[in-house]
Amino acid sequence: QSLLRSVQTAVHFTVADEADVTELEKRRSSLEALLGRRLSLLPFIMSAVCKGLQEHPILNANVDDFIEEIQVMKHVNLGCAVDTDHGLMVPVIKNAGSLTIVQLADQVAELASGCRDRTIDRELLAGGTFTISNLGMFGVASFNSIINPPQGAILSIGAGEQRPVIRNGALATAMVMTLTLAVDHRCIDGTTAAGFLKELKAILEEPLQIML
């Protein structure tokens, strides 16, 4: 019902770009080895999203259809879509911008586990301001997502793929990931969406700024 309402009310449009995450993958692997535990790219992307939303706060807005008002939210409450045996659930990491990459990874694992065994508190399934949907683990290169109301945007993450690229005039290989951003045109215009995606790409390609 929520998704149907989103399709019927939000004015969806999407923008997409590709990010070279070769350096990010190297830093992820190094941190994984240092910690002695498995880390995916997801918490790094979450951290980058939080940083990008600081520069483009309108992407962190809720659209209240009842009072016809756009509310730019102060904190980033990051929703992360989780596939379960009883359907899709979107738990929310509260104030995600204040967490480290390791803390984000822990939160993702804890919330996903709670969703799958149905022990998660209902309050952790509400209050999101921006959502990330990741199908990269299934090898999906790119996809579009439906905005999770009352949020104004959702980011879809495809799989990182090794591709040939040109660097400094020479042929090389890089890990490239497709990022697809769906936004509600009632509160976010095309240049703003493109600006956020450009910022996010820059952060992912120069990951030192989220590793400090």
C-alpha cells in the first residue's frame, strides 16, 4: 500500500552515474584485514551518502502530503532495504551521520538480523529520511527503486564490476559501480539530484574523506 501510494503521488524521476570504486575497495579490504572481520562496501557508501546529504540537505527531506509541506530533516535517518522470507522491510539507522563505518556495519547487521527473525522493534521501521537499496550482492548491475514515502529520494546500488577504463591515456581495469537515484520532483529538481549524485561519486572515488 505504501509503495502504491508512492507511485500514485510522488513524481518519480531518476538520474544515474558510474563511480570508480577501485580505491574504495582497496581501503575496504585493508580495513577488513585490520579488523579481522568481514566488511561490505555498504557501510562505506552509507557514510558517503551522509556526507553528501550535508551538502545537499533537500535530498534529506520528507514530503507531508496531508499538510502539503516539505520538511528538510536535521538528522540523517538512513533506511536500508532488507529482503526477508516474509517480504521487504526497511529498518532505519537513526542519526547515521554521527556513526563510524564500523558502527554503521554493526547497525546494518543487527537490524537485518532483527528483520529476518522478526524481533525488530516497530519504531526502528519508521522515521527514515533517505533510503538505500542494494542489489549488488545478486550481481545486478543497475536498477530503479520506488521512493519510500514520505521520503523524497532513494539510492539504488548495483554490483561493482571490473571494467576496462582509460587512465592518463592508458588502458587499465577498474571496479565500477552504478548508482541510480530516484527522487520526488515535487521537492527536488534535476540539477539538485545531479549535484548530489556528482558529490557522492566524488566522495566514493576519493574515499579518504570518509575514512578519517
